[in-house]
Amino acid sequence: MTPPRVIKPAEEAQWRPDTMGKTTLFESRHLLVGLNAFELGQSHPLHSHLGMDKLYHVLEGDGVFLLEGRELPMHVGDLLVAPEGVPHGIRNTGTRRLLVLAVLAPAPISSQGAPARG
């Protein structure tokens, strides 16, 4: 087990020019904590999770939460909870980078039966 540590999310973010960057900050069989890093115009399309709830918390930037049939504005400090089975996604519609903390519980399980990597 990894001992607890102070995490500075902005220092851990992986920015990619071609697609949303993903970083796993913490992972156990109970919880996955990650970062989604969006350059201008990047998005994470609608998707849903079976057997997991997901929480998004906006750390930097602006954009929209994508929900089935709706787009909700997102700003620093905003939080969205997507319960199991609810389609959700994100698009950076702002004028700068967008950094979003993503928390999934329970953690996704890989094909080998261990938590999936971020």
C-alpha cells in the first residue's frame, strides 16, 4: 500500500496536443482518482459506467459537461456527479486549458481482475 501523500493536481497533469490527457493520481480496488486534461477544443465523448459512479470537479478552466441531450456550463469549483449508467462527457469550450479531477467508485476492474490503469 502506498502511504498517503499531498498531491498538487496541476503538477501531475499530462497535456497532449492530439487528445485529452489522463493521469491516475490514486488507485485501489475501492477508488480511482484521476485527472482529465483538455487543450482548447478537446473533448471526452458521452460514455457511461456500469457498476460505478463518477464525480467530476473542475480545477482550472471552463467548458461544458455533456449529458444526454444537454450541455451544462462548467467553471472552476463546479462539481458534477454522474451516477451509474448516466451518459456523461466533457468539452473544453473555454479560451484556455481545462483541468478536471475525476473520481470513480468503485474503481474500474481490468481484464486481469486488478484495478484498471487511468
